[in-house]
Amino acid sequence: MTGLAAPRPAHLAGAVDSHAHVFGPAARYAFDPERPYTPPDAPVDAYLAMLDSLAMARGVLVQGTAHGLDNAALLAALQASPERLRGIATVPAQTSAEDLRTLRRRGVVGLRFHSDADPRHAGSVRLSAAAAHVHSLQRAGLQVQLLAKIDGIDEVALRHLVKGGVPVTIDHFGLVDVVAGTGHWAFRRLCDWVREGLVHVKLSAGYRLASLPDLAALRPFHEALVEAGSNRLLWGTDWPHPRFDAGQPKASDLLALFLACTPEPMLQRRILVENPTALFFASTPPATSP
């Protein structure tokens, strides 16, 4: 593990960036021919340097759609810093149980899925596929990460996964409709799921949902989720901010905004340290039994 450049307050020691990506280098790790965007190279060394600049201890790398179902760049990044990084991969629905266990042994802690109602991501694996393979996921020690709008999530499939022992995390505030407000039924349902302990939610990529620089329109959603259950929340940079053309945010500014919106040290530690450590770093790969 590389040394951190600047210390954070003691209560934030061990902080985790729960959502980021690596891309390329394209000369070595090809992009998917049907990718919805082409990002610039964002290799693992650059990501670790960014973590150091934030004085964050660890990070969770999520397979970006630009690489499709080829996790080679992600796996190479995990190998480069196995103590510091964990991964969320994307795989075909027919992936074998043994291949899932192999991914887990290589530092992958979960798989990324998309809502059946969300066709934006060509070649992506849908939530129904995850629910159909709940036993394989549970035996491999893998969780589910879901990129989907709240109103497009199949609650039956979601509950089937959780009942089967597979944790579920919803990305990016559930892609909430900021204009609709916190009273919209879909956001209220997300808060209910958090309150029930059904899902984790990533307080990430808020800049995609509300205008920079201060994200003021998103703050009521942030506060509502914290009130619903701070023990189910995570925070992430979404570095290197792919497919966002409205001016690249700075990770340091995003972290400062989070800390300003969550001023209580206890809550800061819970969301930045305790929750992600328990979810992504505490478990060990399962034995090789079928």
C-alpha cells in the first residue's frame, strides 16, 4: 500500500472511495466495439494517486460500460494493489459458478447489473439474470450492484436476491429525479428500502443529477437518505467521471461537499469508513466447494 499524501482527521482514517473506474490503457485493454462512450485512459496508477491526494485508504473499482463484459483492465488493477482495491465486475448471464469463485479470489466482491427496464447499456446483464442465479452468487460470496432508476427496479427480484443472502447496492442515489422532489413515490420507496435495511445506496455522481458547483438541489435527497439509515449509505468519487461533459468535477471538491452536507463526525466515519469496510473489505473469498 502506498503512503497517503495528507492526513485526514483521525475519525476518517481508513476511508473508502466506494465508486470509481479504471479505463485502459486502450493500447493494452481494448474498449467494447458497442460501447456507449469512449473515455480517455484512466489507469490504476492514476487512480491510486487520486486516492492519495484525498488521503483515502482504499477504493472500489466498478466495471465501466466502455469495457463491456471484458474485465481485463479491472482485474489487472486489482492485482496491482490487492490490499487497497476491490472490484465490481460485469459478466455474461451464463458465467459458471467456478468462474464466479475465481473472480472472487481475484478481488472481485460483486457484480454490476442493470434494470430490465433500462435499455441504455448495450450488452449489459439485467437484474432478472442476477435473481435467476442467486444461489451461485451467494456461494461465490458476491454481492449485486445495480445501476438503474428507482422506478425501473423490480422489487420482487430485489427481495429475492436479499432473501437469498446476496447484498444489493444501488448506484448514484438511485438516479433520482431531482426535479420531482423528495416526495416522489420512487424516492420515497428508496428511503423505505434503506430504512428497512434492504439495500445500500451510494451517495455518488450527484453532479450528474444536479448542477455543480454546490449541488444544492441534491442536498434534501442526501439528508433524507441519511435520516432513513446512515448505516446503509456509501460515498464515492465516480472518478474519472466518464461520459460527463459539463465540466469535470474535482474529487477533492466532491469530498468537501459530502463532508459539508454530513457535518457530524460520527456520520462521516460511518459512511466513509465503517459501512464500506464491512461491505467490501471484511469478507474473505469462500472455499472452493461447489
